[in-house]
Amino acid sequence: MNIATNPADGGIDWAEKRYLIIDDFVGIRQLLRESLRNLGAKHIDQASSGGEAMVLLAKTRYDVVLCDYNLGDGKNGQQVLEEARIRNLMLPSSVWLMVSAEKSVESVMGAAEHQPDAYIIKPITEGVLLTRLNRVWVKKQIFRDIDQAFADKDYLRAARLCEEQVAHNPLHAIDLLRMKATMLLKAGETAQAGAVYEQVLQEREYNWARCGLGKIRMADGDPEAARLMFQAVIADNRFYIDAFDQLAQSFQLQGKTEEAFDVWQKAAKLSPNSVPRQRALGQTALKLGNIPVAERAFRKCIEIGEFSVRKTVDAYLGLARVCGQKNDTKEAIRLLNAAVHQFGGDQVTLRAKITEGLVYHESGDFRRARKSGDELEAMLADETRQRPDTESCLDMASLLFAVGVKEAPVNLLRYVTRNNHDNAVLLDDVQKIFDRARMSDEGAELIKEARLEASEMMNRGVLLWKTGKLAEAIEWMRTARRALPHNMRILFNSAQIIISALQQNGYERELADEAIGVLMHVDAIAPGQQRFAQLMEQLAMLAPVSGVVAAAAASEYEAANGPVPESTRYTSQ
């Protein structure tokens, strides 16, 4: 009997929706297909592997996905879900049900980290399937517009929509408040987010709300208060993985590397199939000189990253450093060649060459280390090459000083300082590099001068803006962005000046796209900035069709440029 429109189903018509079944066993696919047909489904696609599923997801926007956790060789269900989320291959209203015979904590937690709408243990009856679909679908429709605003990076609008829905859907009030607080955090509105968490905690001690308050304490510069909150959450629920990750970061902010290392180890044991977590563990272990743990973490990171969208060159570079410290330079060089081959691009080539020099230097082969330094100097002299990211600049400067080069690392550190002229933590790291090179006084003077240069460059654009010379201000800020492409204040002021021109002279798509590009670059370098959300909101209000044009421009920018890889980000505090 076709039960697609049975009143007991809440009136949901399952017949015309599009379905995708992902399972490596043909028999299971057939059983799930028959179950869906009994619900009235007409449009059902099937995939027998993670790779095949990604091809279908890229072509069709499905209403419902039923995905097995274990898919044989290649991507597993967790990695398919992860990539679908990151590449925005799902509609905001789409339902993702993770299906598996796996009951282990490792498997369930690994999948749950990427937020399926439900996790169903096999065997599945039609009654269980229908109940889960109805429950999740109703909830997804409530969050549909909110999810769309989130996808458009219009976090303030998403927060307002959550508040509006609370009045209409009191049964989902807690979930809506949680989403509202999350959106406010992403918008940098920590005080408002904190008020929402406090409101929720007056009703019940939700761990997610306590964890949210801990994140706010960290954002407000109080990592010790945050630590106490995260530890309390873990004491209450030893499987709350986000609290472990946040606790490790709170220790790192306090300079307590050993404590952070202990937490990363526990978190990686609890949920080991996370590329970012294994990378963090490996990098922390390497910093402490714990070579065995660093090696295991980086090897695990490479293994689980092989079919993941989060696959990172950091694991290869980190493992190469480990091999160098074990005096296995042959294996280190093999890993660096593999990194260049698999990831490609000037930045990876540059970072591999920096790591090569460090490997040789740390293993005592100073002749080859110097040769690597000479090659890096030549790369820096090539004006057609993009400047390296901040962390690579610091590593390169340290290596070049170590092999006896002076002018090139000084210029690198001047560039870093000008791009981060108001980041006290980073400038302290720059000074330490000068100190190790026995150039403390020169370093202090350079930092002072570079900070002044950056301030003057920014202030000139702002002065032109304030005196009404908008066209000149926009052009000057373009020059400033070319000179200092990672300076947050210059980037924000550049976008603000463009928005002011749009407000004064009327909407112009080309200028709006330029502002979107600047803001998307900011969001890639340092996510969660309050001013980012505010300026995106202003652009959305200016767009001719209620923010649609601004949202489309953002999507086009990401499609053309892609997100900046995590391994190249340096978050400015």
C-alpha cells in the first residue's frame, strides 16, 4: 500500500521528492529502494561507492540521502557527508540519514561530528524509516530559511530568523536558540550570544550552552575561565568531543603546550577519524619533541585524509620533519616530493622547500640546508610568485637566519609585521626570531617602523574617504591591498569604503563583487570576525533583490577561488 500521504505521516507527500541511496552492497540498496517505493517514492538514485555518490551529489540536489557508514574502498560515509557539507551540495532543507551496522563509539562519534540529521542502526524497518523521515523533515522545514542565510554567510539575518521562529515553533525553541547563539558567535556578537546561552542555562544545564559560554570566554581573552567551563562539561559528559577540542585550544592560548598535548591525545583516542584533530596532535607533539606520538598522528592524518576533502599537506610536511629528526632524510625527502606531487601549487612547493631546509639543518647537513636557503632566496626574488602565508614566512625567516642569510629574512619579517601591525601576539613571535638571530635591537626598530608604515597606508585611505573623495579612496585601498594582502584592518576598511560608495552612488554589481571578494578573503584568513558579519549584512541590504545578488556573488567567488586551505590560515586575534 502506498503510504506517502497517510494522515499519520503529518501530511508529508514523499512521492515527488528525490532520493539517493549510498551503500556498497547491492542487496541493501535494493531493500532500501523497496522501502522508499512503499512510501510512494518515484525518483530514487543509487551509488555503490563514495566516489560515485559525490558525482551524483554534484549533479542533483537531493531531498533525502540514505548513506551507509562503511562503503568499502575509497571514501566512507563520514567523508561523503563531510565533503557534501563543505562543498554545499545539499539543499538547506535536505535530510541526511546515516545508516550503519556499526555501533562503536568511534564510528558513531565520527559521523556525528559532521552533523547527519539522524543516525540509524541496521536493520531498518519501514516504520522506523518513516518515523525518522517525518520527524527530521518537519524540523528541517523550520530551519530552511535559517540554513540558507547561514549558507549565504549572512549570520545576523540567520540569528533574526531563529528568533522569529521561536514564537511560532515553541517545541523547537531550544534548537532554535542554540542555532541563534551559534550564528551570533559566527558574527562576532559574543555579548548577544552569551545572553542566549545564559537564557538557556536558566532552564536547564545543557552542555552545548556551557561550551558556548566557554568559547566566549576564550574570545574575550580569558582562556582560564574557559578552561574551567570545558573541564566541567567533560566531567559531566566524557564523550562531548567539542569540549576536548576547545579545552586544548584554551591551554594553547595560555602557552601550556604540554597540557594541550594531553587533551589532544584524549580527544584523538575518543574520536580518531578527524583530520584536523590528528593534525593538531601531531603538530603539538612535534613542538614538544615527542617524536613517536607526532609520527603516529601524522601517519594517521595521512591515512584518514586520503579520501577526505580535508586532506592536508600539513601531515606530509609534519611527518617529513619527524623523519628529519630521526635522521631519515631519505624518507623525509620522499614525503616532500609526494606532497608537491599530490597538492601542487607555488605555496606547497615553497612550504616543501622550507621544510626541506629545516630537515637538513636539524639533521646536521648544513651544506644542503644552505642550498635550500639559496633556492628559497631565489623564489622570494621572483616577483611573479605569490607571497607565502604568515606561518610560512616565520618558518622561512627562521631557516634563512640559521643558514647565514640576513637581508631576505629581514624583508620577510617586515612584510609579516606590516600585514599584522596590530597583532601583539604575532609581533612578539617576530621579535623572538630576531632575538634568536642576535638582532634584538634591529628587530625592535624594524617592527616599530613597519607598524608605522602600515598605519600610515591605512590612514591615507580613510582620510580620503572621510573627506568625500570616494573614488580616490577606493583606488588607494586597492593599492594598499596589493601591498598588504593580509592586513585585516586594511581589508575591512577597503570593503567599508566600497559599501559607502554603493550607498551614496547607487548599487553597482562590479563594485559589490569587489567588496564580496575582499570580505571572503577576510573570512578565509580569520573566520568569525564581527565586522565581517556587519559588512556582509550591509551588502545584502544594498543588493537589488533582498540580498540575493550579494549571496550569489559570494557563491561565485568561492566557486572561482575556493576556500583558503586550513593549512595556510593564520587566525589573527
